[in-house]
Amino acid sequence: MTFFVIYTIKRVFAELPISFLVRYSVRLTCRIFMKSQSYLDKKCGTQIEIALKLDPKLVQFFNNGKLDLGDSRALLLYNKVILKEFMDLSFNIPEGYLIPTICSRWEFLKYILKSNPAKVLEIGTGASGILALMLGSVGVSVTATEIDKEAIKSAQSNIELNNLTKEVSLIHSQGEIVKNLIPQLSEYDLIICNPPQYDEKYYQEHKSSARGFIGKYLELVGGRKGHEFILSLLSEVKMDSNPPPVYFQLTLPRLKTILEEDLKRLQYEFTVVTTRIGTRERLYYKVEFT
Ligand SMILES: C[S@@+](CC[C@H](N)C(=O)[O-])C[C@H]1O[C@@H](n2cnc3c(N)ncnc32)[C@H](O)[C@@H]1O
């Protein structure tokens, strides 16, 4: 039904004697909506039995009726299969970099796509460039930043691999988040970020664990307590004269209390949505600047 309404709006606007610019932006918004809608209605995820058939390399990680997702090689292969199945996209990452879990990333994007953005700025796209790839593939124009040299090289290869060079472009940060890096934030409908959020101590204690804790320091550590990167992002965005809203996700719900205390103390206007992905809780924040 919604699909039909949007299609009709698109057709009607195409006929009206209004400026090209208005017509173009309505058409673009409708196109993104229709493209993302086809995924919004689709369930993300591939059953293990099907994944085993799609990529037989997974068989070596299959034991006692279970896929050993604690093994990073299995986790990577499985998520590659899911992305291919779900959006017909591919990605590679250098060894030791964060492995994106596709359906949890998509859950975050579903929340963002509700506001129907046409132009998005992503902070910290990572070696996979996963959020940018997914948004680009539904027709959203994305500018994404990344600080890590090897990660940005890898993200660029993934953009090229998926023929998304028109939709996604990258900016190499030297430590800046947006200040002195992105001249006009008002160009974007919104800013998104899956921020690094582990605290220093946790990272130091777990970085050498053989299983389950994969990622580089800059990918994972958000500061001494963990939420400092988020606060820095917000304070840099706030300095802009007309900033768009910032959407970020908290994958570590234990940070909720400390983060929200600081958001209130610093007088940010925010909303939060809690969602459950399998056994895990995720919190999606939207911060607006008035
Ligand atoms: C948690 S990872 C998220 C990666 C990817 N967006 C994803 O969802 O898988 C955070 C990313 O932010 C990057 N990063 C850290 N500081 C940054 C900065 N100042 N500017 C841009 N990227 C930064 C890290 O290198 C890392 O790739």
C-alpha cells in the first residue's frame, strides 16, 4: 500500500509544471524509499544449512550441529554469505579488523531509513565500509570518513567491488571527527556513526583473547570510559552553524547510564530506541541540535 502511494506521488510530481530541482529531489526521495522498502520488507539472515551450501568453506567450522561463530574465520565467511544473499553485496577486510555482523548493522540502518535521507555523512566507516555500502546500494548518497589508513584502503576496494563509486565517497581523517574535515554539515540530511565504545581497561584486558574479540584499537576504544568518542563527535557537530541530527548506536548497553547522564548534563536533546537482536540489546540514539 505505502509502496503504491509513493509510486503515485512520484508519477504525479513528474507531470507537474514545477522547477526541475523540486521534481528531481521528490523523484530521488521516492526512488530511495522504494528501493529501501524492498529490503525493509525482507528478513535479514541466512539459515546455517543454506549458508553451508552457498559457501562450502564453512563446513570446516561446523561441529555437533553448530557453526562455531566464536572462530573469527567462520564469523567472517558467514557474514559474507548473509550480505551476498540479502543485498547482493560483497566485502573483504584485512586480517585483524572488525568483522561486521550484517543483520545488526541493517537493523540500525532500518531505524535511520525511516527518516528517508538522501544524503548521509558516516563517521568511521571501517575496513568493510559496511554501512556506507548498504546505504549506497539503496540509492542514498554517502560521504564516509575513516581514520585508519589500511581500513580506508580496504573500504575503497569494497566500494569499487560493488560498483558504488557514484554513491559513496571517502574522506581520510587525520584525527578530526568533523571539525576542519567536513566544511558544511548542513549539506547532509543526517550524520550516522557506529562509534568505538569499549573502555581502555576492557580493551587491554581482552585484546589478546584468542576468540571473539577482534578489532584494532581505534575501531574499538572510545576513550577511558568508552563514551568519550561519542561526546567528542557531538561537540564537534554542535559547533557547526546548522548541523543535521546525529544518529549513533550503542552496542554496549552498560554505557547507557553514564552516556545519558552526560548527554543531559551537556543539554543535548536526544531520543533513544531500544531493540533486541537475538540475545543482544542495541540502543539507537538520535541527537538533534536546535
Ligand atoms: C566501531 S568501528 C565501526 C566501523 C563500521 N562503521 C561498522 O559499523 O562496522 C568505528 C570506526 O571508527 C573509526 N574511527 C575512529 N576514530 C575516527 C575518527 N576520528 N575519524 C574517523 N573514523 C574514526 C575506526 O577506525 C573504526 O573503523
